[in-house]
Amino acid sequence: MLRTNDCGELRLKDLGKNVKLTGWVKKIRKHGSVTFIDLWDRYGTTQIIVNRDENVSRESVLLIEGKVQERSSKNPKMPTGDIEINAEKIEVLAKAEGLPLEIGDPNNTDLTRLRYRYLDLRRDEMIKNIIIRSKTIQAINEYLTKNNFIHIETPIMAKSTPEGARDYLVPSRIKKGSFYALPQSPQLFKQILMIAGFDRYYQIARCFRDEDLRADRQPEFTQIDIEMSYIEEHDIQTVTEEMFVHIFKEVFNIDIEKPFKKLTFKKADDEYGSDKPDLRYGLKLKDISDLAKLCDFNVLASAETVKCLVIGPSENTKEVDYSRKKIEELTKEIVKYGAKGIIYLKYTGNELEGPMAKHIEKIKENLIEKLSLKKQDSILIIAGNKKVVNRSLGELRKIIAKELDLCDKNKFEFVWVTDFPMFEYNEEEERWQATHHPFTQPKIETLDEIENKETCKAKAYDLVLNGEEVAGGSIRINTIEMQNKVFESIGISKEKAREKFGFLLEALKYGAPPHGGIAFGFDRIMAIMLKIENHDIREVIPFPKTKNAEDVMTGAPSEIFEEQLKDVGLKLEK
């Protein structure tokens, strides 16, 4: 090794040692003929003192030889702040030119940071994030290996089985006109592994989805994939909870309580307006449909569902003035979910005040009693069909919680959401489809019960952390009869099923054990654990893409040569 120590290692106990350090120049300070250099690597920063005028540029790579001495002016903010290296020799291993961006400058644009990602990755925050990401992977490996899971890789180039996002396609040179698809998940392969007898599988899997991007979504991402045989839902949930307890303790020294809370899909939707509720704060949706039907205001009286949020003053929250302008702003945020508007009321301790207060005079006393209103409580009411009301108030709940600082960033609140609908109706395509995927086992006693699509539940479960879905799984179908019935129920013919999933259907004929699993969105989990603003997963991925799925550092995607197209039998349309 060129170095004897790293830049975060030396302390007062090392005084007098002759050492060699290598690293990058973070800062240069000149005081007369003395030059101070902050030399850094991923382990830390050490001050170098040079008793001569040394001409080096920032971010150049140096080899320093010298003796450890005590600093006259200590820096308590640095772990190495008690010592410095009196440099006897400096060798420039690589000179850095003028930087195209100021490393760590908050004014750097996202595009600039991604264009020069190799420089942006030198930020202290990015180094910390990537190191913690690595430690978390190690903790997952440790826990699952200890619990008898086998790490098995599944193919990256596989058959296209489009049942969700668009596939990324790879043309075949050997079999022109045919394509591989990059996996959206290892779903079918892990089920095949259960049929093959590997009863406890896991994989740190790379997955690919050609879909529109946002802060918590990338075209390629990391998934922690788990599948188990001879189990029920609670077995997978127990393994998951124990794994998270292990991760938080090992990586952050935080104790997470288990068992995690549980909510059915219906209860989560009814009380929080979301299937991924944030339980760090209250603000439950209150159903006042029965009282609304008795009032003189037709908008409320004729609505299928009327619900509200009650926002009370608290020493832990900021006061929000629900003026007309504020209500208009909030209304703009929820019209996308189908809501027509918000009715605002305020309880003074004696009366309900607001633009619509006179219309609910008849139910005023009952409303105060039902909602257990306290002085200065604000009430936001939405009316409409149940789906619109729940989704609109669910979004409103999140907006208000953010405005009132109700989300404790140091709290990690897990909740299982269970009993999802087996099917959902796709309005655009005018057909029923599987809510999760068509390999999920329905909660039925007989195959005939699957025909009642509106009430049929699935043996499916999502894990939610601080209002974000971080994992989803299900008990799988393990008989050919059940699998064919589910395909038939969502309009997949026997011919189409054989074409898409023939290898799985064939495997199911030869003894498939009861099995199920779960998949974790690892990048999203890391963003939440590291308390990244808006859970932007680009802050925990070494080389992410832009919102247009571009790698601006390498220039991907890029055009290819005509010869490459000919090799795979393709021709581009102009």
C-alpha cells in the first residue's frame, strides 16, 4: 500500500509516528510561508502542515509523508482534530484541473450534479449514504444467512411477460426478430425455485421498469427479494419484522418495536384515505354521512359519502389560518382526485362559523357532539362518492401534516396493510385486473367464489413505513386449477396464458409446495432510513438517471451504429 494510514484514523496516541497518507485536497489555507492542507478520503479528513509555500490545487491527489504532531489549535468538530501531519515530503499523484462545480454547493442543479457524478459523490453526505447502504446490505445478508436463506441469482435476460410497467427489451442477435426482457422483478423465477425445493430463497436483485419517473422511482432499482415454502402470511411478516429490527440495531443502533401494527386495506382507506398511511400522526378521517343526510344543504344531503378532518390547535403545531385563499389553495391540490371542493367550519366554543355554517344549522349540535369538538377546532369537509372522498381527504391529511410539522423525522412507524382486494376494475381498458399480480392466492373456500370480483380478497400484504410502501408480497397460487381460474377471471385465455407463462404452468403440474414471499424496495427504504428530503432515492443510488431516464454522465441512452442494428436484424423508422 502507498499509505500507512487512512485520513480518518490518526489520534493523539499516534504522536511522533512517521506516516504516509494519500487522499484529495479538500481545502488549502496559506499563512505566510506555512500552508495548511485538509487531506480527505472516505474515512475522514486530516490536517497537513507544510512549512513552505506549496503549490497544489484543490481535489488533486497527494501522497504525504511526515510525522504526527499535536495541533496547537484543535478542531473539536473533526475526529482527527487533535493532531496534524508535519509534511516532510509531498508527491502529487494526480493533479486536478479547475472544478466544473463547487462540491457540496446547495446551488448546484440536479443536472450538474449528475453530469459530474464522480465529483458529487465526494460530498460528505453522499459518502455517508453509500457507506450506510453497504452496511445495510451486509446486515440483510447476515440476518437472512443466519436464518437458513440461500442467495440465488435469477436471469437478467428473460422472457417478456408484460403485466405491469413496460419491459425494457433486448434484441437477440442469434435469433433475429426475438427479444429478451429485463426483469421487472424475479417473480416467476422465485416461484420456480420453490417448486424446485429451495424453500428459503433471497436475492439482492436488480430490477428494471420502463415507466415515468419521479423522486422515489428509477428505471433500474434494487429489490430485496424473499420467498419461502410451507408458510402462511404471519410467517413472512415475522421474518420481515425481525430483519428490520436487526437492520436498525446493527446499522443505526435504534431499537424498533415489534410486532408491527396491522390495518386491513378497508380500515386504512376508511380512516386514513390511503393504503399507505403515515401513522406518525393522527388526523383520522371522520365519517359524518349519517348527519349530512339530515341537513338542508343538498351538496351534503345527496352525497354518497361525507367525511371530514378535524384539526385542533396544539403546542406542537403551527397555527394555520384557513382563509378563503387558503381553502382555494387546498382545493387545487385535491381536484385531481375528483373532489369538487372543501367546506370549512371553525368551532369557537359556542358556534360553528364559516361560509356554509348556516346550511348545517339543523345538525350543528349533533355534529359538535359526534366529532367531540374543542374550542378553536377547524373542520374540513368533503362530499362525493366514497373513493373520491377518501382519496381527497387522504391527500389533504398529508398536506396538513406537513404544514403543521406533525411528521416526526426521527420516528419510524411501520404498519402492515392486509386483505387487499383480489381484483380492481381498470376504467381505461374496461376490464378487471389483478390488484397485485395474477399469481396471488385469493382468500376463498371454493373456486366458484372467485367470480365475485368486487368482494374477493387476496392473501396479499404491504409493509408501509412513514407513509411510504416499502415492501409488498403475497401467498402464491400453488395449483394449476387455481392459477387457470385466476387467469380466466381477468380475461387471459388459455392460449395467452400458455404463451406468456407456459413454463410456470408446466411447473405447477409437478408438485408445487404452498409458498409465498415479499419484495422490498431497497432504495426507497434507504431514503427513509437516512431521512432524505422527499425520499429522493437519487441521494442513495451511486449512479441514478434523470427524470427523463438519461444518464447525463455517460450519455446513455445513445444512438448505435448501423452495423449493430444489422447484427440483430433491426431497422429504425425515421
